[in-house]
Amino acid sequence: MPRVKPRRSYHSTLRQEQARQTRLRILEAAERCFAQQGYAGATVENIAAEAQVAADTVFAAFGRKRGILQALMDLRAGGDAEPVDMLSRPGPQAVRQERDQRRQLDLFAAGISANIERTRPAADIMSSAAAVDSDIAALRQGFREQRYRNQQVVASWVAANGPLRKGVTTDDAAAIIWTLTSPEVHRLFRVNREWSAEHYAEWLSETLTRTLLP
């Protein structure tokens, strides 16, 4: 009778999925701990207990707290744990492929508004932590610079389909988009002024259109 080979592929896939679920559980636990205890107050042991895993599991997956916070920001920015560049995702690619500038900005405003809704709680944690931790301050600056580079690309997509408002360069457009879509501006409207997510998205689309296009 021929020997039956073990189903290594199946077991490997299962282990990978279990590891993915464990990482996700740790990150969600970390977000709760950081929000409740502050970045400085939360410990890896707190996060492990919240996620119901061993502290060694957390260290093995992310290292120390900086690695956890970085992975949390990446998760919230992308909306999932897939290693896909932000601008290569379906939403931004739809903006890139659209040929009508106003429709481009409508699509962009809707997508980036949903993105900020996901990321701003983690961004708020990072902002508070950066005030007392130089490593987190450097990490935050890196995220801000990456966000600006992304908006430079978006601005170039819009400019490729027609003229911008008189006196507005592509660099100007990138700076305007970067500022209006910042977590800080989002917080002012959504938290301080208690705007709905829909109101913010509509305001963003209209403001970008009026500011950037003829």
C-alpha cells in the first residue's frame, strides 16, 4: 500500500492563519490598552493579558511597544493586515484611473475620510506618546512624511487630467491635501465640533474642489 504523504500545505496554511489572528488580537488589545492607560502607562504584559496570550508571544510578534504601535498604525491605515502599499489599493487606484478631476476629488475625499476614521484613534495615541518618547516622535514624523509623499502622488494624478486653480502648483496642491486630511484637522471637526463622518467627507470634497480646481 502506498504511503500517504502528510498534508503539510494544509497545516502550514492553518498555522499562518492562526498566527495572523493572534497578531490581530494583540493589536486590537494594544489599542484598547493604549487608549485606556496611555502609551507610557500600558505595558507589554498588560497588552498580553488583554489579548489572552503570553508576553513572550507579543515580544516575538512585534518586539517592544514601538513595534506594536507601528504595526497598529499600518493595520489601521490599510484597513487590513495585507502587505499592500496604500496607493496600490483599490480606492486610490480608482482615483488614479478616473479622468474627471471633480470626480477624482469626490472619490479621494470619500476614501480618505474612511481611512482617517480608522487611523485617527491610533494617530492620537502616537501624538500623545511622541510628546514624551523620542523614538515615537521619530516614528510619527516618518508616518507624516510618508503621508505627504502619498498626497504628492494624488496631486499629480489630479493635475494630469487638467489645469489646477490659477496660481496653485502641484506642490501647493499636495501641501493643501496633506493639511486638510491631517488627523489634527479631522479631530477638530469630528470631535471638537461634533461633525458627523458624512459631514466631514462632504466638506472635504467641496473644499478640495474649490481650492484646487479652476
